[in-house]
Amino acid sequence: MNPNLAVSFVACMLVLHNSQSFLLSQEAPPPTKGGQSAAAVNRAHAEYDAHMSKQAGFESTYNRIGKVFQDTELDLSSIRNEGIQQQFAITNLAFQQLAIGDPGQSNSNTARRPNTARLSPAELERNNLLATKSRIDIEATMRSEQLRQLSATQQAIVRKRMEAARDFEKLQQEVSAWHQKWPALFDPYWRHTDPEGMHTKQENEETLAALKLRTPTNVPALIAQGLVEIRLGQTREAIKTLDEAIQMDTALNVVAFGARSLAHSVLDEKQKSKMDLQKAIAAAPKSPYLKWLRADLAASQGDFPTAKKELASLLTLQDHEIGARRFLAVLTAIRPGKGTKDPADALKHAQLASDLTGSENWYSELVLSMALNVAGKTEEALAKALHANELAKEESADKCRLVIDWIENKEPLAWKFVP
């Protein structure tokens, strides 16, 4: 038996301990006052912190199992049975390959980047299989004639080791589920980054204030902060915020690169925007958030066909359907096609979005008015636009009046997708 295996195992635990201790030392953000979005952001903070607090339990279990391995290593070496020795050597090696932390994270920067949420689905599955296989192999050993040939003391040592293997398998499954859920913690933040540009400045400022009360290593909130800063016209600050998120190198880098690409585009830094977009696509081309950001980017550059293509792929996703339908309707209203299909599609999307949100949603009513107008239903369009204006807050009413003027005066619609 190679004693270096046990030493390596303990070393891995120490690395994990250091990174987790850094994260858990951060205080949870205090509650903040503000509108509905700010309150929702605070709930997202609480959900994120509750998720990350599970690291303490994982660390405790990991250390306990490691101590069993360390305590029984010398005793196992005294068992003069080549089959059992070989089996536990293989099992030890399997344990070394089971990653609780981030497999893409080198030991040199663990303390700097403690956010451990970068295991791919394939790596998670591989680790689960390794843990299960090692447990099955040891159980087979325990039922074998080889075990019965050992003394009572030696059998107790093997059983103790076997129990640790079972615990490790269970731990690996829990950690895998923990890793898999982590990227989804961005979902509640995304909803309040104002992706459609329908919030007032005050609402976005309140949301931004709440986002800044995150724990330092809360990457989902950090990316959301960058997106809201873009919406508020604080583009340089947004780039700095997104730089910080990208440095943490998590599974959400696809969103961070996509958002930074949009920020560079707003500043007319075309080459930087292109490079960031390429990095985002390379990371996760099917990410719904990236598709939305690509649509926003394309629309702001006048590339409506690309924007429509990206949005069409979001129509089957419940969390993105309403926004995607409204966005598609707006694009067609601004630049309708030469045939009759585009106005009909715009009206279909706008009407479905209105049906899903209700007639008291000012933005759905406004988008429906735009779709009705390009469909040639001017009177209905004006009535809807006036209704939207009544529902909207004063600041949002500026956008409503823009559409009303467009319907009444038949002038080109000057619509801004990003500040």
C-alpha cells in the first residue's frame, strides 16, 4: 500500500477547507428597502447563501471520511492479503479522483476563487460512477472468502473502511446535485435585470442597490449587477463589474462574457465586443441567457434577422417566452417585412404575450398596440397605446407617448434597445 495516497487525500481536504472557509467567512447581506424587484433580489440573495452554506456540511463529512482513511492506512498495510490490498489501493486512487471542488480550478488560485461550481454534467456523472464502483468492489471483497480468512480485528478495520466508502458515495451524489443546481441560482436575478428595458430608472436604481448588498463571492448577483448597470447607462462600471465576475471563472462565464460583449458594443468597442461574444459562444452556445443577449446585441446593431433567430429559440422556454414574444413583436413593428407574414406573426406574438400577462400589464399592452399598427389596425392600436399610457408609471409613459406619436403621425419609430 502506498502511504502517499493517504497524504494526498488529506492534502486535498486541506485545499477544500481553505477555499470553503474563505467563502463561509463572508457575512450574508442585510435586508434592503425598495420596490418589488429589490425585494425579489433580497430573496435571491437568501436562496444563494442558503445553497452555499451547505459547503460546511460537505467539508465536515469530507474531513471525517478522510480521517478514517488516514487512521486505517497503517492497519491496512499490516493485512497480508494481496487481493484486499490491491482492492483498497484501487479504491484509494478512485477517491483521489473524486472532485468535491472545481476540477478546473488549480490549487494555486483556490483561495482567490473559492466558488466551486464548474463541474460539467459529464464530470459529475464520471465522479458518481467512480464512487459507486469503488463501493461495489469493496462490498464484493467483504463477501469473499478472503475476508473470512482475516482476524476479527482485521475484519473490523476493513468494515470501517467499507463504511467510509459508502459515506463517500453518498457525499459525492449530494455534491453533484449541489454543483448541478448552482448555475440555476442566476434565474431569479435575471428576471430583475430589466432585459426588455421596461423598468423605470428608479426601479433599476433600487434593484442595483439591492444587488450591491450581495456577498463578495455571489457571482450570479455580480453578473446581474453588471446587466443593470448597462441598463442604467453606467457602462464603464458594468465592464469593471463583469471583469470581476469573469475572474472568478465559474459556469456562468457564458453570461458574463455575453453581457460584457453587449457593454463593449454600447461603447462602440467592436473588436472587444466580438472577442467576448466568441468566448461566450465557445463556453455554452445554447445558453438561453446568451441567446437573449445575442438578440439584444444584434438588434442594437440593426441585425434584426439574427435577433429574431435567437429569440425564436426561446419561445419554448417558459421563463423566456413572454419576453421573447414581445421582443419579436417590437422588432417587426420597427422594421416590418415586405410581405404580410411578418405583421401577422408580430400580432400573434404580441397577442399571446398579452394573454399570458393580462390586459393590465402596460408593456404587453404597448407592444400589442405596435403589432396592431403594423397589421393595419390603427384605431385598435391607438386605443391599446392610450391604455398602456394610463397604466404606465410617469417615466415609462415617455415610451408610450413615443408609440402614440408613431401611430398618429405615421413617422419612423425611434426605439432604443440599450442605452
